[in-house]
Amino acid sequence: METDCIKEALPVGTRLLHIGPHKTGTTAIQGALFAAKDTMPAHGVDFPAHSRHPMEAALAACARPAMMGDTVPTDKHWTRLLDAVRATGDRTSVISSEFFADAEDDETVARIVEQLGGERVHILITLRPLARIMPSQWQQYVQNGLRMGYDNWLEHMLRKAPYEQPNPSFWRRHRHDRLVERWTRAVGPERVTVVVVDDSDRDGLLRTFEALLGLPANLLRPVPDAANRSLTLAETEMLRKLNVEFRGNGLPDELYSKLVRNGAVMHMKNACSPTPQDVKITTPQWAIEAAGAIGAEMAGTIAATGVRVVGDTALLSAVPEPVGKVSGAPRIAPEVAAQALYGALAAVAAVPVRHTTPAKARTVHQTSSKELVRVLGHRCLKKLRRR
């Protein structure tokens, strides 16, 4: 089923809540909205979040834990976002976090809607085919400490009921029909819009947001973000084996967050771009067909809810052409391994950079290699002097 494009913006004063789920273009939307946050108010739209992605606020609202070793979300994170939303008054506002899709029961969903404005809240859900989501979501779980290989993970997600191990969040997020039903029960079908993302139309999602918010065409622009790229199979396997060693030696989660995810992996992503020779994560045909069947079932259920659907729901059950068997084992390039190691070392050395005027601390990949080496050398020298 294919629907028409949006012809009329949401009513003035709407609080548009984009709940993802993960791997459906959320990072691109959040980057574009944040980049335009100073321009949108002239057109009656506010972006009240204090950062590109208010992840801690969404996690706190849904009573979900943080990513491995990250800052623990608290009620203060959620209250701060609510205060910012209320400060927009009668104007239209937009909030986006894929972690709102992690709300697992009707009571939590109803509370979030009520606190954000009750009848003023309109829910936006973006969807992509499961066959495209699965490899991206697996490597993202690996970046959060998962030690299970892709084929084994697919077996658990698709063939081993109740499909909750090792990642119970997967189907909470990606059983899309139940996600739509859960939020529809809180606001009614007239206040839910489902957008089926067409990967062949690179800017289509940005144009949909503009239409919903009543923004001029092309005001939202793509923002390059190398840190959001998916890992290659070799990179993911290197990280997965590191996860095995990390867990096997009982190291603290905080160390993983700082040195691995926000150090080695972040620097590797920013410093190294995949090449045509890199082996991608490929999904076996049996899993692709299983995902297509689930997608067809979900599309039918979503249509029956009566929510507005933008895009072609047939895409949710599309089965890609089989990919030829990859020959040879994936190999990590020496440069990639070096950049990952350097990122971990640099994370140890990273400190807030002093300025003559107040400024925010820079992350590792925003600081020059020369400066990071200087700081690391200074720290090592201090330790030697103490001894």
C-alpha cells in the first residue's frame, strides 16, 4: 500500500515526538534539526532539546538503563527536557530520540505523552525493512559490548522463542506493529504518523519532517557524521573479540565506555572510511526471507490501526536480491587497527583544553593528534616523576 505525500502541516502548537525506532534515519534527522535550531523559530518551530540527541532524558523517561558504562540517566535529565518543552509555550516544537521506542508498557507511554503536553502531542514513527535493520542493529549491539556472532544472533532473534536473548530490546523496538499499537493506544490513530523510509530517496525523510512542521522546503539539510557510520564486518569482529577479552577479565563498564566505545571505536570511525574492498555484514538468505515475512505481517497490522501512513508499506516486506557468498575471511587493515589503538590511548590522555575564554571540553576526535600525544606524554612523565 502506497500513500500520498503530506499536504498539510500539523496544527500550530503541536508537540511532535519522533520515537524512531533505531536505525531508521534518526541520527540524520536529529543532526539536521539541531543544525537548524536557530533558523526554525522564524517559521514557528522550536527544537527545545539542549543537545542534538536528548538520549539521557529519553532513557530516564522510559526507565531504561544507559549504554554500557555511560552516564546513568536520572529524573533530572527528563525534567530538564520537559522544562525546555514547556518554555516553548503555544509554539510548535519537535523532540527526537529513538530511545522513546524502548518504552515497554502502556502506563509508561501514557505518562510520557501526558508530561509532554497530552492532547498536543503527535507521535511520529519512522520505519525501514527488518532486513536492512538487522545487520546495523547487530553491529550497534556489539559496540555496546555484545559478544555473540551475527549468525548466532540471528538464530536467537528469529528462531529461538521467546526471542529475548541476548537483546530483549530488539523486538521491543523492531516489532513495529506492536510499537505503533502501543503508542496509538495512548494518543489515538489520528495523532500518529508512520513514515516508511525509502532508502532510494536520500532526502525524503527530511522533506517529510519539513512538511509536517510547516517548514520551507530544503531548510533541513543533511549533516555529515562519520561517527554514525556502520562498522565493516572486520571492524565489528575485531570489536566483538575485544568484548570477549574485556568481559573475560572483569574490567569495569566505565572503562569500556571511555576507552573502547568513545575512544577506539569513535576515533576509528572518524579516521577511517570503508573501502570497496572491505567486507560488509551480510545477512543469510533464510534470515532475509524470515524478516520479509514478519515485515508483511507488520504492514498489515499497522494499516489496520487507522494511523496515517506516509510511504510504501510494501517496502517493509521487500526481500533483497541474494548476495554472493563472500570468499575469504575479513581482514582488518593495519591502518584501521592502528587508529583504533590510538583512539584508546588518546582517550586516556583526553582532558578539557584550557582556553582564555570559557569553552566546552573537546572530544577525542575533535582534538589534534599532536595535542593528544603531548597530553599523554605529559601524564606519563608525571607518573614517572612520582615514582
